[in-house]
Amino acid sequence: MSKPINAAVVNAFIEGTKNVLGTMCQTNPVIGKPSLKSNSSLFGDVTGAISLTGENNGLVVLSFSKEAACTIVSRMLYEEKSDIDDDVMDAVGEMTNMITGDSRKRLSENGMNYEAGIPTVVSGENHKISAMVSDDAATVVIPFKTDKDEAFNVEFTFEPK
Amino acid sequence: MSKPINAAVVNAFIEGTKNVLGTMCQTNPVIGKPSLKSNSSLFGDVTGAISLTGENNGLVVLSFSKEAACTIVSRMLYEEKSDIDDDVMDAVGEMTNMITGDSRKRLSENGMNYEAGIPTVVSGENHKISAMVSDDAATVVIPFKTDKDEAFNVEFTFEPK
């Protein structure tokens, strides 16, 4: 079964991410090429996740290297951060919430309506997160870089309708 | 503001957990005293989480020590597991899904209806998970032990209605 990447959904998340990072974190990210992931696991230093429920179920995951998280959160909080402490985790949760909210508004303008769940944030060296989705679910990863060349990813998965 | 523990909700999760572990994992757990948590962070070796959306937002989290996860999953899969590998993570996701589903049915019988999101599973030594909830949200933790005295917790948080 082919899993086409829905351009409207990809664009909603790209524009949502750009808008929130630009307005809240004074960061204009470089956007890489979106691709389908063959599995639903990911690794990162700090990760925010938020569930979407509606006609079908979805999941949005923002995964940051320590460096990217510290750069972006330092700008968001106007306070220098060099480690993933509780403030950084809270800020990543807030960012996940805002980016998902902004993207949901854009999806809604395309007739796709979702409710968002409680955001969760995970930290810990070499942590691994797996989403329990069906084999037919497509996971799309959009790679971003900060202006300081630090990597973070925005991923989304939707179950088939 | 006081945060009373809703007995019907606690019982739904206790009975849901007992039922799934008994029927799927041949495990009759010992149930400790439910308590309110002062913060929404937790630590564990492997953790399953699932969002609930409805009249208000909720989150269900199952957190296992490595030993508890391996004992329960070995019985579930009829295969000896001594480490947290992909099979164990999948099984923890499936267990989170089943326990939440069973508990949701019980909540629904009490007039509380929720949609469940995509389950996620986190592993990694010293990982930390925080739920981004309002200060008024109550997080209840129900401590369980296997018959081999290995600890796991079932936690739930609901935003105020």
C-alpha cells in the first residue's frame, strides 16, 4: 500500500513551526526535505508529544538535540540555557502546544478538525519513543535546523481514516 | 483549591488494570494506596502513555520498573524477556491500550466518555516524562506490585472540567 505524503498537512506543520519559532523564539529555521519514516521510533535529547483525536487519530512529535533546544528556549525565555532542566522541558511542552495549535488551525482551514490532548515532554539521554500505530499509518518527518545549524525534527503520524 | 480523588475514576483504573493483567498476563497484582501527586513528572524504565480527550482532557500513564515489565510481558507473550527490547516496548504499548480501553468502558458506565489517542511508549535509563497540565489538574498515582514484588504504577491526570 502506498502512503502518499499529504502536502496540505505537511505545509500546515511547516508553516505552524515557522510561525511559532519566528514570533515566540526569534528563530527563522532552515527546512529540510520531508520524508516518510519506515518506523515510528525516534531518538532525541528532549521530545515533546501531543495526541490528536478526531475523524482519525494522530500524533505530533517535536524532537530536539540538546543544542537546538537550548538555543530556541534561551531565545523564548530571554534567559541563557545550556542544559535540559525543568524550565527547558516546560518550554518545549509549551512550544509543542503552540506549534500543534497553530498547525491545527491551518488543518482546520482545510477541513481537517482535531482535538489536542495533554502535551507530554520526555528527556533523558538515549531515550526512545515509539508510537503504537497500525502498519498503514504514515509517519512523516520534517527536518529543521536553527540558524546555528542545530537539528530538530517535527514529526506527525496519522492513522488511516 | 482541594483536589478530591474521584473514587469512581480510581476504581475504573484499578479494575481495568486488574482485569487486563489477570486475563492477558496471568498476573494478580497487589494494589497499594492511591495518592495525589504534587507534580506531574515521573521516572521509570519503560513507560506507556495515552491521551484522553472528551469533555475535559486526560492522560493515562503506566510506568514499569524493568523487572516488573519483563515479568508481566514474559507471561503475556509466553516468552522469557529479561531486557527492554522492541518486543517489550510493543507489549507495554498494547497493555497501555488495553488497560486504558477497559478503564474507559468502566468510566463510560459512569457517564464519563473519552476518546483515546495513539499510545506512545518511552524507554531509556533515567528518562523523565512531564505532562503539561494546569496547576488545577489532579494527578493520581496507584502503586501496584506483581506477585514477585516488582513495582509498577498506574497514573492518571485530568484537567478540571
